[in-house]
Amino acid sequence: MSDSNTVETAVNVPKSTQKKEGVKMPKTPAKNKKHFKSVIDLGNHWIKAYVEGYELIREPSWYARCLSNTSGKLPGHVRYIDGIREDLINTCWLVGNQAVRSGSSDLMRLVEDYTGKSSLWLEYFLGTLAHLPQVNSELNIDITVTCNDVKRHEPIIRKNEGTHKVELASVPVTVHIKINAVLPEGIAALKSQKLDGAVTICDIGGGNTSISRFFNSEPVGEVTVRDFGAEYLIEKISCNSDLKALIKQAPNKEVINRSIEVGVKFKKSESGDKIPFLAYGDSDLNFYKVYEVELQDFINCRLREVIKQLEQYKLSGDQILVIGGGSKLPLLNAALKKKGFLMSDNGSFDNLTGLMTEVA
């Protein structure tokens, strides 16, 4: 197969905020600035955050307590010195990619703990701040939070309001937190897409899929939450025997996830035919056929009833907006678009962008 004449169909996916050689450093605010506005969305797979004056942050939602020999200078490293969370005093943790690399036995990801979006909210938020390219010594932060279950998470999240003396990537910082609002993710997406009238939002996340209905930005009825998401697809792909035979080792779910985000490309064969190509990691191994089979299983076994419900709402006059990381799945995105659903161009950050202009 020839590698020439490759046609890319992948979307632009925000990468981790880890610093890399040759990459231009993101903008930073003045070093004497103390007051910041912020929006954060803790997803099952990714933390997405806006902090006034900085570039958007996107980090994998890994969390781990630190080993004794872990360097405090790592991105995502937090040491809690003092503050209203007395249970955290003298503890250290990591958030993001470095949590995985640490080798800690306490490693977890939010997709594994539904309650973690509130019970570990402060740990994740401070760990997110520890990825900023510059951290000022005092941060007074007014935060708007989005989550998929406000009733469950808001009371616990609000308990973190107050002062926290910490070290963020070894920099001593006093963080004063004020929670402005805890909003359902659908409201944030509506503001981002500027949709009015009857709208149904389907959020295909990593650990769950939710359906929310609105009329002129007012919620209608209860949010329907199904306990599956793109993680189901990734798990099935990782267990596929054909993929194991192709790569000659046990598949890695993180590599699969990253590969899917990069997207499907089309390569011309020597005969001139266009062949769909989904590379496994940085290799030249094409697991497109495996992905195609497992995606169909995901649709048949999990998404079919969700899609039927969305089609019924569309027939009744609703605009259907599909957001979340799962909205970018190759093939699924095109199939849902053919049904007349609105597909977000920026599913990963939809829960932030609509609110950023309001808090700015």
C-alpha cells in the first residue's frame, strides 16, 4: 500500500496542555493579577477548563495519590498545605498524564467513579490549575461549574468554597474559591450553540449518555441518563481478538482512544482505490475494520434506543443537538448527521464556550 496522497478526514481535537519542545507557549496573564473567572467541566475522560487570561485547558481525567519520591515540579502536582479541607492537609496528588506515569496504585479515572465529579472536585480543580504555564501566588477564582447531575453534585461541590493554601507544581499559592453557579451541561451547550425554541441535547460522553430537553433555554422534564458512553466502545475494541493479532500484543485503551480522536484517513492504494485507514497509535497498523465492527455493536447494543428516542423528538419538532466526545466518533458522526441531527463542531468544549463569554 502506498503512503502517498493521504486525505485526512479527522477533526481538530484539542491536545493535552503538556508542554512539548517546539510548541509555542500559551498566553499568560500579568503576574500581579489576583482575580480570575473560570469555567470547568469534569468529564469522565477529560477535564476541560477555562481560566481567565489563559488558553483553554484539556487534560485526561486521571487522578492518583503521590508516591513519596514523586517530584513536586510535575504538571498537575498538588500539595495541600492548609485550608478548609482539613482532611487533605499534608497530602499530595497528581492529575492528568503524569498521574498515569507515576505508577501509583491509587490511580483512577472519573469514568470509574461517578461520585468523583463532586467528592474529588477540589482535587481535580487544583490539579487542573497546576497545569497552567504560570501560577500567580494568590488566585481569587469565581467558578462556574457544569455537570450532568446538578442535584447530586452541587451540594458537595459547594463545600469547597473558601481558602486553600497549596503548592501547585511546587509553586506556593493561596487559592480563594467562590462557586458562582453549578449548571447542567445542556444549558452550557445551548448557550454555546445559540439555539432557541424546542431543543433536545444528546451528550455522548465517556461513561454515560444523557438526553436533555429545553424550550427557550428552560429545562423541560428530567434528564435521561444512560450508564454507557464511548468507554463501552473502547473497551470492546481493546478486547477484540483481531486487534490483538494485528498489533501482536495486548491493546492499550489509551492508545485506542487517542487513535480514534485522530480520526480516519483515506490512503490511495497502488491501484488508485481509496482505503479507509485508522492507525493504531503512531504505527502504520490499520485497525479500521475492527473499529467498524465494534462501532456497529455499540450502535446496536447501546445507542439504538437513544437514537430512536431522538428521532421521535425530531418528528415532534425539536432541534436535535449531539455533543460530547462521542459525537466525534468516526462514522457515527456522519450517520447521525444524515438523520438531520445537529452535530457540534466542538463537542469537547461545548460545555465551556457558551459560558466563557458570560463570565468574561
